[in-house]
Amino acid sequence: MHEYSLMMALMERVAEEAAARRAIAVHRVRVCIGELSGVEPDLLESAFAIVRAGTLCEGAALEIERVAARWACSGCRRPMDAGERLQCAACGAPAALAAGDEILLGQIELEVP
Amino acid sequence: MCETCGCGDPHMVSVEIRERILSVNDRDAAHNREHFAAHGVLAINLMGSPGSGKTAMLEATARAFAGRFRVAAIAGDLATDRDAERLRSAGIPARAITTGSACHLDAAMVHHALHHASLQDARLLFIENVGNLVCPAVYDLGQAFNVVALAVTEGEDKPLKYPVMFRKADLVLVTKTDLLPHLDVRAEAIDEALGRVMPRPDLIHVSARNGDGLQRWFAWLEAQIGARGGPVPGHPASGHRHD
């Protein structure tokens, strides 16, 4: 389960940002997780519940935006569906992932003095 | 004032970050790439399920290239250094990374091992990842290529069940093909499934046991090695030290 180590990396980044702004609490953490990122949002939430104890994130809400996978032909840009062969039926070019591999820390809300 | 909802609370600030959560790993991976470039070594991240034949492929590769150029390896294993031992017996200088309970290698672990591994004169470095079709796909190690070993014994639908891993693969070695006559598995069905999860389905069917397909794999490696230059003297990453 790599979600735990991802969450540790996320917490470090949030702590760094909070310290730079002398925040006294973190109220919200927004992340974007793509369907094909290899990250399971539910496991990320479980990891957050564990690692936030005793940190500035103790009372924070974790909001996970799930991003659906979107494929398109890299040649003619025709949209392609997951489950199809990932080579364009029209021009033969390989598909390119247009969205869905995000593992992003989007935004945080901090309480400052 | 709160910029998100306009609630007017003077003590709330909203900070846009829009950064990959793995940005630290990405940086470490870029650093490893500099090491590989400095040594003129082709680094391959070899992934696959436990028992998919990763170590057997490396043993066969080491035997084939023995006396022609040096192959080195870093092997990730949860609890033992058995894989590294097997590789050393096959003539590959190998360094074990025992990950404990970690299910994947990350760029920092590889970097640490690099400083203990001898890449001198090596043209090819295999990073044999922890046997797992999920987590290793998420971490960039600085490799030039991801190669995934998929044994025919794993069944026809493995690629569809683990699309993240196969999407990241530059090449899939469909291994243990000598077992096909004993299985209710069709090699074409595996290829078909890979075509649904890999935009560029580059596949080689191999058997380390009877040698089928191995020449194609060796030729693929040689082509990639040939496409890269040798070591770069005076490269910033040559012989640098870390605290």
C-alpha cells in the first residue's frame, strides 16, 4: 500500500507551506487523483486519518477530486474510450492519455493568526 | 480574507499549490537519471508479479552478454537478498535493497543503492523492482525504460486488471511461454488484452527455459544501448558525493 507513503509526502509539503505562513491550523486539503494514477482514494483517506493525528491537519477535511481517464488519438485527436484498443481505428496512431493520471496536491486552506 | 468561499474570515487563507504529491521522488529520479547519463548506463526498471520470471530473465540476459559488456543490477526484495544472490551467481554484480514492508522501490532507495553499487564500466543496469503489479508503477526511479514481465500462467486478463502498470510499460515480456501447452491460456488473448491498456503494445514472448524469443529481447536491449552514448567524462554527476 503506497498510499501511506504518498500521504507522508503530502503531509510534509502541507507542513512546509503552513510553517512558511505561520499557520495555526490547516482546515482543508484538496487533492486530485486520476483514475489511472494507481492511487486508491479510499486508502488515501484511511492513511490521512492515521497520519494527521497530532499535526496541524488534525481537524482538516481531505477533499479528493477524482479525475476520470480520458484517452484521445495522438494523431487525429479522436476521443477514445477505455476498454477499446488503444490504437486509433481511424489513423492507427497510439492513444494518449488526456486526463486521469493526476496525483496532485491542489489547494490548502490555512488558519493564520 | 478567505479567497475560496468569500466568507470574510480574516484568518483563513487559501493557497493554490497544484504540485505533484511525488515531486520529491520526481526530483530524486531526475538526479538518478544524471547518474545514469554520467556513467553512460542504460537503466531499466523491471517490474512484474512475484514469480513472473524477472530474476530468470536477468540470469539469461547476463549469460548472453557475458564477456561483451558489463551488466549490473539492483534488486528490491521485501525480506531477503535471495534475488541479488541469484544474480551474483549468474555473474551480475548485484546490490540488494531490502524494503522491509515497503511494496515498491522509490527513487531515493535506488539512489542510496547506486552509491554502493559499482556502475563503473557497466552499460546496462537492471533495477529489479519488488514483485507487485500495483505500487511500483507509481514511482519514477530515473529509468530509461519500464519493462514488465508477465507470465502466461498469470492468465489472459491480468493486463485488464492492472491497467496502470501496463500503461507505464515500454515493453512487456510475456514469459514462460513453454508452459502454454499445459494451460487454458491463449497467447493471442494476452496480446489482445495488452493492446487495450498499452497505447504502444511492444511485446516479446519469451521462455527462459527453452530460450524461445530471448534473441529478440537481447536485440531490443542492444538497440537501446546502441542508441545511447558511453560515459560522459566530467559530467556533473560523475563521482559526486553526498552528505
